[in-house]
Amino acid sequence: LIFIFIGLFAQSFAQVNRDNPNDFQVWLGTGLKLDLPKKWEFEIDYQLRQVNDASTYKGSYFSPQLSYKFNKYLEAFANYRWAFTVNGNSRRAGFGLQTSLKLQKWNLGLRTQLQ
């Protein structure tokens, strides 16, 4: 119920422009995750984004990430992102911590990141 409320609240402020208040977007993504020795993990993700009711290519994003798991609750990571968009190319680096806790059928997580 709370997720529905948050979604409706965010939608009320997510207007693309006054002429077209709704923009159907498609974000397609895939990724590969490798478990490395000694609690290390490597991930690489690719994402393609289409905007303007999914009719216009907006960009492609490549994101590798390296993580180290301290224990079953705490993990540190460093990542990098290459963005190739119609507005130009960009790069950004980030690092942070994430934690997770499994409660019966629920998996709760918290992630903080600096870029």
C-alpha cells in the first residue's frame, strides 16, 4: 500500500512537459555477475533507454562494478558508468556501502553511494 502511495505521489510531480504530461519510456537492461575469490564480486550492466512514448533512442549506459563483502550484512563497492546519449557522452565514478537483512520472505536493503 505504501508503494502505491509513493508511486502516485511521485507521478503527480513527474510531468514531462505541459503539452505531453505522460511519457511512456522503455529501459531495457541486461547484466553479468561473477563471483570472484575471497569475497570479491564483479558486475557489468548495460541499459538502453527509449523516450517519447518509446519512439526515440535516448542513450546507452555501460556500468561495471567491483564489490567486496565484509560479512553477510555489509558490502563495499566501486563503480563506473559510461553514458552514450543523444545529448553527448559522459562518465561518472562512484563508491559506497550497502547492507541487507533477510526477514522471513522479505529482503530489506539500504545502499548509500557517492558519485
